[in-house]
Amino acid sequence: MIPLLLVLLLAVILFSVGFAVKVLWWIAIAVLVLWLLGFLMRGTTASGGRGRWYRW
């Protein structure tokens, strides 16, 4: 009985980790899209005295 419970617990843990990793991938893709949009919307021309698109 104990080995069966351990296998079921392991399956639940692995399922949870897989779900969390999948969610993190979607968050990473969303952040990448937002960063690219910000990069394209700001442009690289010298507007306001700054010729670079990054702030540092």
C-alpha cells in the first residue's frame, strides 16, 4: 500500500512541476513579446536626446 501511495504522490508532484514549467514558458513568451513591442515602438532614432533604445 505504501509504495502505491508513493508512486501516486510522485505522479502528482511531477504533473505539478510540468504544469508550472509550461506556465513559466507562456509568461516568458509574453514578456518577450512585450519587450519586442517596446523595442519597435520606441525606435532607435535620437528623440529627446537619446539615440539608444535602452535606458542604461
